[in-house]
Amino acid sequence: MLENELRHLFADTRWGAVSARFELNTLPPDELISNVNLVPYIGDRWVVIRTNEGRYEVPGGTREAGETYLDTLCRELMEEAGAELVSFKPLGAWLCTSSAPEPYKPHLPHPTFYRLAGVGEVRLAGRPANPPGGETIVAVEIVSLAGAQTRFRSCGRYDLADLYLLAARSRG
């Protein structure tokens, strides 16, 4: 069963005040999507980003007021990877519940929301924009699937290593 093989992705997890569980093939109601992430690829290679703290991450982030989730994804790709979105296929979403008294931003759903994850082709267009107040991305790396998984595991992100494997399998 896929949930056993990708156990880190499907495990109950906690991010501060948020508890989350990944649901495969879920495209949540638009009004409940607060965040979106993309497992990006170029040809048969995978894109990973590295922060100034040495962590490997998957591009994506929080919706701004008035944005569609695809608007958010396109903005975050430019900010974090200097990339343009060519295609997008949803993989699933983390169903999240926050114990915080208020939403992260006033326009976001609360206390229950989704973090949508997808896979998609990108085109590198320049350097990461690194806007003030966001993460500082110091490297955009294009690597094999095994290389991406090794990078995520090296910083304890076994869930993202599993997410990249799921994305690769979804491509066939």
C-alpha cells in the first residue's frame, strides 16, 4: 500500500500550532486552500531549493488576499526558484487544523484549511526574487530524483523525499 511505502508523507505531522495529515488525490474546495506547493521538474530532472540556513525545501507558500492558488504558485515559484510554471497537476493536500486563536493572515481559512501539493513542469527564468520578509533562497538545484531525495533526507525532511517520489510516480 502506498501509505506504507511513503509513510513519512502520510504520517500525522505538526508544524507549530498546526496539525496536518496528507490526503492523496485531494483537490480541496478553493476557499479552504491557504497554501500551495509544487514539486517542480525540468525534463527528467527535479528542482529543489536551498535556504540560507542550509535547508532544502519545495517551492510554495501562502495565498495573498485575492489570489487563486495558481496565482500563488506562480508568484512563489518566481520568488523562490526564479521559475515560470508550465504545467500543474494536483497530487493531494495536507488537511490542516490550527490551534492558534486566529488565522495566520485575516483572509485565510481558519481553523481548518488545506495545503495543496502538486507536480509540474517549470522553466527557469532568472534568479529567485527573494522579497523582503520571505525565505532567502541561496541555490536552485536541478538534480535526479535520487539526488532530490538525498538532499531532503540530509536535513530531516523525509516527508518531502516521499513527496518527490510520489510526484515522479504520478508522471509515469
